[in-house]
Amino acid sequence: MKAKYISTFPLVSLLVSTLIVSQVCRAQVVGQGLDASPKIPQTTPTQETPDLQDDQTDDVKAILDSLTLDQKIMQLMFVRLSGVLAPSSVDSKLLEMLTPGGIILPEIGSASSTIEYVELVRKFEAANPGSIPFFIAGNAFAPTDSEVKNSNRFLNMPSMLSLSASGENEDAKELFHTVADNFHRMGLNTHFGPSLTLASDLNNSLGSLYTFGDDPATTANAAGSLLTAFYTNDILWMPSGFPGGEANRTGNGPAIMLTPGPHFIERDGLPYFIAIKHGVPIIHVANTLAPTIDPDMKPASVSRKVITSLLKGTLDYKGLVISGPMDGPYILTKYEPEAAAVQSIVAGSDMLLWSKTSPQIPKAIALISNAVRNGNIDEALIDNAVLRILTLKSKFGLFDRPLPEVRQALKMQNENEKLGVAQRIEKRAATLLKNDANLLPLKKDLSTPLFITGIVDLQPLKKILAKELKYVNHFEIKTAKHTGRVEDFELRRLERTAKGVRTALCIFDNRIDARSQAQVIAELKKKNLKVIVVLLGYPRDINTYQSADALLLLYGATTSLNATISALSDILLGNAPVTVLSDSKPLTRPTNQTITFDVLDVIQSPTGRLPVSLEPFFPAGHSVSYAPTSIKSVHWDFGDNARSNENRAEHIYTQPGQYTATLTIEVSDGTTASGTFAIDIQ
């Protein structure tokens, strides 16, 4: 049943409103001190968050009246189960003993295993008081820790940083809608995450592939695309990580949001603000410290200043708030989990997140129950939270959703195998930071003999490149996977192997010590080789690789290389996507002057742009272009009835006036790219 309040909104509108918000915020913070509260710009929402207070029905109230106090408190629990393929014995015992309001599947594997998992969970649902349905959640964007697990997933997923680097494109929208559609068909009703936190700008941060980069507007636009996809497919979306700052973590310390209060909305808060204004029904509050919002240094998940004052007050958020995990590592250093649960409820949370099934959950229920009976918590607070939970479940049709159909699994698998969207996104995301002497793309007559070395399995890449270039040798630095660095004896073996070659291609892994990988470059440079470095994963320590002649980034996780290696081989050989860089600023020329129109001057290929700042070396948005081999045909329309199919065309405008030149490029994969250019002839 499709919820009545659901609607979609145009992403162009979202981006425009995002920019307006940012501009208004900048204007409003002028002259304010660091301790000033964030000011909220006035915007017109395209979709209201569901009203969980005024839309409460008699049926929902009747369910509440039928519950005991402990049963009500159980509805406030949102538990991540521990069993991967099915509820574990501990999970089953917990679900039999109490009825949480929501559960999270620890991993989303194949379609068939997910459907079977949901069916097992729904059996517990049917046995609980009032047959109250669970929020059944998963996270398609969560990383996997092995290639085997990734290959068994219902859909091959690119990293979030790849999505950001690839820019706004139809492939990203198709991916989001496929995830949402598959979630619905697998029987899930809620998507937990991804986090809308920005990439860290701390120098000693490890960095993460699981942000949309460091630009607030880009992350807000991704939030809009996700919200549209999930709403369209009747999936509740719960963006995680409020108030931001989750990526600002060093070592084992807590994450910390450092943006000054008056700048919060234009930075960390912007993606959440846009999601709120466009109707997101649930928001997760993390255990992040936010000293500029709460000087008492309470984790956001137990902070009244973050949850009630900022989120519900300043941002006027009326949906469900889920906080935690109450048993998270940093919480455990400060509180007993059950005590943190009480504080979170008092701070304004509707539901409490738990990272695993454990005895701490019934302890928390008992402690909250005692606090109500002792008068330390008003029972009306519990009742109101449960009514809001039940109302959202009712409005979203969870009470009458049918069980998923097992026959959908094979159908989804076949559809997703044909889709190939992850590979296309990885390919669009590839970012060329440096390309001295036009080393890329690789060419048989200029690049060979080619020597490939690196940390990952090189055989698949060597096989593809050897087919095109013929003279390719390789040396895999195997011990680095176990030691975390390139050992000296491996460098000596490398020196003996890399003989009689012209170009060296190094495939580096961001998880391996950067300085030892830089020694590989140094050894190859001693042999007067041209060195191309491909860095996989998050591009930290980029300064270490500056001596390379060419530097290419791919943001795929090194534990799931299938789509990445396929995309990489295409980019190395020039079979890259193409974007036409339109320019609204007119080119002014006199009549009867020859104007040269060169395709290579107005295209971007590869198309990826750096989604995070790597200052002082490369700013966010940086990329360089090469001459791709993927261009199949070119068509220039000069706007005066003259045309050309040449890559480099010359044209003379004989009459003064305003003209629009249009370039259309057909790429070898069947896609087209086009752009327009204003011409002012005087």
C-alpha cells in the first residue's frame, strides 16, 4: 500500500534550494560569534515530513491501550541482529522474549537469502502483542569485508565516494531506484543509512569511502536522489549520522563534529536540513561529540541540546528520531548502556539503536520501566513515542504488507546481472589527477613493454592489457597483504624483474603503508622508467605519490575489485566516458575570422572529479583530461546552418549576431554526450 503522503521532487529544484540555503546561511552568519545558534533559512518544502502527532488514528490508539508498560518500551528498541543468514539463537531468544519496534539485518546478501531471512523474522512479528509489524531494515551501502561476501550480494554496489566522483548522472539514479525496488521485493521496509556526514578535513583522519565527499551541496543532492527512490518504492529511508562529523575520527577516539554553530546549516547540517525539508520520515542520531552544539561534550545520541533543541527545535523536525547505538564503543567508555538509554529517551529520542542482541537490551527496558514507575520519566513521554512509531507504521502500510515472494529472487538476480550499473559508475568516477607527457591512455607503440606491479591480484588486469598491448609483464607484491607494507626484499625482487621495459604501472592499495609503496616508485625511477600510479580506495597520503608521472584514482573498495578492475582496464586503454564542458560565457569574435573548434578543448575524459580536497596538492573538483579512444563520431552544429563531423573543425561566421554552437559526441558504448557554446559575433 503506497503511503498517501509520498511524493517525489525534481532534483534540479533540490539543488537550487540547496544553493539558496547555503547563500542565505552565509549572509545570516556574518557578524555572529562562534557560540551563536544556527539560523534557519526560509524555504518552501516540496514534501512535508509525515505528521506523526495529528494523524494518530483510533486503531493506533487502541493498540497502544492494549500494551503493558514494558511492551510499550519494547517498541522503542531498534536492534541489529547478529545472525548473518538467519536469526541466531541469541536473536531468536530475544525476539521471543520481547518485541522490538525495529530490527536491522546485519548484511544484505543474495536476494534469496534476504527473502528467507525476512520470512523468518516475520514469524516472530505475527506472534507479538497486537501483531505489530517490525521496521525491517538493511543498508545496501554498508561495506563488505571480503570479495566472497561482495560477490554474493543482491547487487554489486560502488562506493559512495565513487558515486560522488562520477557526478550527477542517470546511472546513479538508476542504482538508487534499483536498491529501493529490490528492498521492497525482498520484503524489507526500511533502509538504514547511508550517513550524510561529510568527508573529514582532519589531517590525521583515515578517510572513508563511505561518504559522498566534502561538499555539502553534493551530499544534499545525493540525499534528494535517495529520498525520491525510496519514497517511490514504499521504503522508509533513515539517513544516519546526525549531526555529522562521523568521519572526523582518529585512531580509536570518538568522532567529533567541529563546525561552529552559526555555520552548521551551511556545512554539516545542510544535507540533513534538505532531507528534513523534503519529508524524510526517520533520522538517526549518532554517538558523535558536537562541542559547538553541546559544550557539555555529551554524545549526540544522549544530548538534549542536539536532539530536542537543534533537531526538533531549530530544524523543526517532526519525524522519528532513532539514537545510538547505546552499546557503541564510545558510549561504553562513558556510561552503562542501560543508563545511556534512559538519558537518550529523556533527551528526546523516540527509539534506541543497539549494535547487537545482548542482555543489555532487557536491562535497559527494565531500567526505563523503573524510571517511569518511580516518576523520573513521565509515562506520557513513552506513550507519545510509541504512538508516533505506530502511526508511521500505519501510514506506511506496514500492518498489511504481504510476505515477499521467493520467486522474485531469481528474477532480481537476472535483472541485476544485466544491469552493469556499478561498473558504469566506477568507470565514470575514475579521476585522472596528473598525466605528464600524456602517458595515458596506454598505446602499443609508445607504452610497451609494460611492467605491472602492485599489491592486489594483477592477473585479471594483465590478461586484459596484454590482449591489447601484447608486451606486458607483471610482479605481484604478495607479502604486503599480510604485513601492511612493501618489504625491502620485495623491492630487490622488483628491481630484478623490471628489466627491459619502458613503462611501469603500479596498482597501489590505500590500506598499505604509503611510504613503502612510494619506495616502489623510487626503484622504478632509478631505471629511468615512466611510472603510472593507480591508487585504489580513499586517496589519503597523496603527497607520497607525487613523483609518479601519472596519477589515477579509483574509489572502489579493494575487497571488491571486479567492477573496479574492469573499469580500470578501460580507462587505461582510453575507452573512457566523455563529458562535454559547456560554457555559458560567450566567445566574442569579429565577423569573417576563422574560429577553431577542437573537441579535446571542450571535453572531460575520464569524467571523474576529485570528491574530497587533497590540499595543498589537489583541490576538490580537480581532474585532468586525456585524448580518449572511445569517441566514435563527432557532430558540430555552428548555429548558422553550417555543420562539421571533424574532431578539429574551423568555421567562419560571416554575419554579426548571437549564435549557439552545439557539439554532440557518440561514444563507443552507445552513449552520447552533448553541450552548447554561446558565440557572439560582432
